[in-house]
Amino acid sequence: MNNHVTVLEIDAASLQHNLAYFKQKLSPTTKILAVVKAFGYGSESKEIAKLLEDKVDYFAVAYSNEGVILREAGIKTPILVLHPQIQNLKEIAKYRLEPNLYNFKILDAFLKLADEEPLMNYPVHIKFNTGLNRLGFWHTDVPTIITELKKSNNIKVESIFSHLAASDDVNEQNFTVEQINNFAYIVKQIYEHLGYEPMIHILNTSGVVNYPQAQFDMVRIGIGLYGFGNNEEETNQLRNTHTLKSIISQIHLIQPGETVGYNRAFVANQPTRSATIPIGHADGISRKLGNKEGFVFINNQPAPIIGNVCMDMIMVDVTKIECKEGDEVIIFNLQKHVEYIAHKCETIPYEILTAISQRVKRLVKN
Ligand SMILES: *Cc1c(COP(=O)(O)O)cnc(C)c1O
């Protein structure tokens, strides 16, 4: 049992609101795949999956062990494993996870396993690279893929998909439309020759926002469920799901000339009250937030982080804030604050959320 006082609260009602927001944006027949990889974007994938299982058609995780965690928690919804490895295929079949087959090496390995087991009509997904150049077959592979698939009754292609490289960037609209068109062309060839028509999908959150015409049969929503629309207007429609909070462990009175923290990075030039909070870089608070770059909220007032961020602690300036040891500290509880932190850390909210380490206690608020 994790009894850490530093807690990441997950707001179930906000998560449901965000899902409903995307649902009303989409055609009623479009299926929804909820992306719960990386512990549900740093939250708690089991809890997220339990909250959403009746309302979505699919879940996706990156690696097979993330899918096993969901199955062991009793989740029965289909689970797409986005980045399986040959070493994990047996486990994938054992837990009825559905692999993304992205090259001939893994396609052949899964066909071999499916023949040996044997599996019958086992659901798999085929991914095409349309310009991200990360994972996926190339369009010229289509004839060979068809030939291989037609040889076997052991597997059944549940879906064909691709991933956009810059769905959030309006300057890359031409490139994105080309990706979508190339994908549609690949799908057309497969539909003509495979003998059945698997589902197709290409959109992530920003894709749903910017290219709704390409929603096809299903969309894959990750960051949007957790409150970020990758543009201000959309994010304003979404609710914050992740609240990171802690408490004040100790308050120090520091005299002018005294210093706070490692390397004496903060030097008091006036009598200063500092509060020590049990969260540090090992919990996901970047050292870039030290030296007054970042701040937390105590009794609704901003308290800048002073000195260097330690592994397990930060110190904040509370000279002007009425507070005492044991008081609550909000590290962040709004998307705007997460965006500010991301900006200061020269990154994106995705990284801030997923960086919250497993040491922090997770708590679902219903
Ligand atoms: C992570 C991921 C998503 C989700 O993207 P968001 O921008 O978080 O909505 C969708 N598809 C694939 C292939 C992914 O890897």
C-alpha cells in the first residue's frame, strides 16, 4: 500500500466529460479507442480502463506488459498493443491482446505462433507508415502482405491503421492530407484483394480536432481524454484530470545571507520563510523548475521554487503566504499550469504527465 503524502488525484468525472466531448464531435458510428499507454498518461491505467470500459470500443497500450496489467485487472475490452516485440508474442496470445503487426519480421513470427498454438481467426492489426517513418509497413508491401494473409486462417485482420506525423500543426496541413490520402489508397487496395474489410483508423486527438473528415471507422484518443486538446480553444472545452498535490513537511526561517538547498543556489537577501515539500526530481519535478522558474500553490497563492530541485524535495518561498506545516500544496491542478510547466521545461504536457513517477500515490476521485 502506497501511503505517500504526495498524491496524483485522477478526476473520474473530468475523464468522462472529456470522453463525452470527443464523442459529440464524432459521427455516432465512429468507434473510440482510448489510449491508456504509459500508465494512462502518467495516471493509473487500470482505473482509467475501468472507468471507460463500458463507453469505449478499444483500448491501446504501447507494450504487451501494459496490456497484461489491464487483463489481470479484469478488463475484457479488446486491447491493441501498439509496439509489440517478437519476444512478447506468446504472452500477447495468452492474454488475448491484439498485436500491431508492423513489419514482415513480426508478421511472420505471429503467423508461425498462430499456426503452432494453433490460434483461429486471431485478431491482429496491420500498421502502415505513411510519413511518420516510425513504425509500419510501406505501401509497396501490400501485395506480399495480402499473399501471406491469404495463406492462413489463424489470424484475422481486425483493423488497418496509420499514424499522422503532424496532426496538431496547421503549417503541415498539406503533408497531413497527403498522409490521409495515401492511407486511403492503401486501404482501397487491401479491400480489393483481401476478401474482407477490416476497420480503419488514423486519427489521434489532434487528428480528431483538425481532420474530422478522416475519422473512418475508429479514432485513437489519448491526451484529449486527459484534458489537453493541443490548442487553446479545444483545451478550454476539456477538463483537467490530473491533480498533483502534497503537503508542507517543514517551514524554515532564513536570515539574510543564509542559503537554501544544494549548492547554496538560493541566497536570502531578506528574512525568508521557506517550506519544504516532499516531491522532487525523482517524482517527475524537473530540475529546470528550480531557481524560481516553477511555482506551486499554497492556500491559493503562488509559491516559487527556490534553489535547486532535490531528488525527493523542493523548497518554496512562503514569506508572503499564510501557511503552516501540514498544509496542502498544489503542484498543479489545471491544464494551464501543466502547460506552463511544460513551457518552462521546454517540452509538451505529454511529458509532464507521464513523468510523474510511480512513487507518487494515485487516487481516483469519483
Ligand atoms: C500515443 C498514440 C496515440 C494517441 O495520441 P494522442 O495525441 O495522445 O491522442 C494514437 N495513436 C498512436 C499510434 C499512438 O502511439
